[in-house]
Amino acid sequence: MNLKALFVENWPAKLASLLIATAIWYLIRNHLDADNPSFPVPGTTVPSVRTSTGPNLDDTLLSPLAPPVPGNDGGN
């Protein structure tokens, strides 16, 4: 079998399989690109600084307490 016969024999089936394989590759590539455009590889990026996600403290909680006023017992 010579090289020319390898490409010429059954060429319609070979062309169809090449087109199907190209279409599958294109669909998979587009699906992967749409999901995660920049896929992070572990160990290649610098970890970002984490910020606190705890409860926010109101400024009134942090202000100093007012001393009690003499003679003001709350109306009792």
C-alpha cells in the first residue's frame, strides 16, 4: 500500500470523520472558555489578602460610656 492510496481510499468517510472531530473539538473548546475564561492553576498565583467578614461594629458601641448624672435615677 502506498502513501497516496492511504489518503485517497474511502476519502468521503475520512472527510466526514475529520469534520465531526473538528465540530466536537470546537464545541468543547467554546464550552470550556465560556465557563471559566481564566482557569486558575493551583500554586501559580499569589493568594489574595482576606478581609474580615465578621459583624460590623456600630460606632456607638465603640464610643466611651457617658458617666451617670447624679440625681437622675431614671424617674424612680
